[in-house]
Amino acid sequence: MENILFIIFDVFNFGLLAFLWRFTIKHYKTLPQTIPVHFDFDGKADGFGNKKYSFLMPVFATAFYVLFAFVLRNPESANYPVEITEENKDAQFLIMEIFIRWLYILITLIFLNTQDYMFRYAFDDNVKPRVPLVTAFLAVIGSLMVSFIFTGIFK
């Protein structure tokens, strides 16, 4: 059962990565030469760069994908908040595998949201992000807390 869940996660994660690349390539030609590349806490652009910077998010997402794939193939290389023993090894590895896959979904959705906002902001500086960045980061922090709770329960 867990293998089916992992396959669904992996296909979805790869699909998100492919969608981010497709979204970027599709909109690249329509971008102005200068685009916003950094935003302050109020959501206003405070840094601008060449439109080639639009490929930064897909490159980072791809790097995370490769890094997370390495960690998933070598679960003993991950950093655990509890000591790994023979008794808890299977449970801790399962928690880590689920959390890493879930974390990649959240990170890629943050990248997609930021990329969409960056592209829309390039044409209209009155737009707002579809999902506030605070909400996205709270989702990551909340997921981390849930992971720590499960890790503690099964230590």
C-alpha cells in the first residue's frame, strides 16, 4: 500500500516540476526585458533583473528534486531528530519518506506561486499573489511540526 502512495507522490511531484518548467517556458517570450526578482514583506518588488532570471525557480525546483531523490534513495543519510535504532528504523524511515515527498509538494507550490506572481507583477504592479507567502510558509512550518510529533510518537 505504501508503495502505491509513494508512486502517486512521485508522479505528482514530477508533474509539478514539469508544469513549472512548462509555465516558465510558455510565458518567457511575453515577459518584458526587466522583471521583478525580489519582493519585500508587503509584496512590492524591490529587486529587478533580466528576464533570464525567470528560470531561477525551475532550476531551484529541479535541484531540490534531485536532492530529495538522493535522500529518499539513501534514508540513512537524512538527519533525524531521534536516534535511529533497529526497533524504530522502519517507522522513522517511513515518516521521513512521506515528509520529504510532502515537503517537495509544498516547496514546488511556493515556487509556482512566486513565479506566477513575478510574471503578473512584471505587467501590473498592483497585483497580489494568489496565495500569500505567509500562508505558504505556515504550511511548511505546520508540516514540520506534524512530522516532529509523529517522529516523537514512534521513537
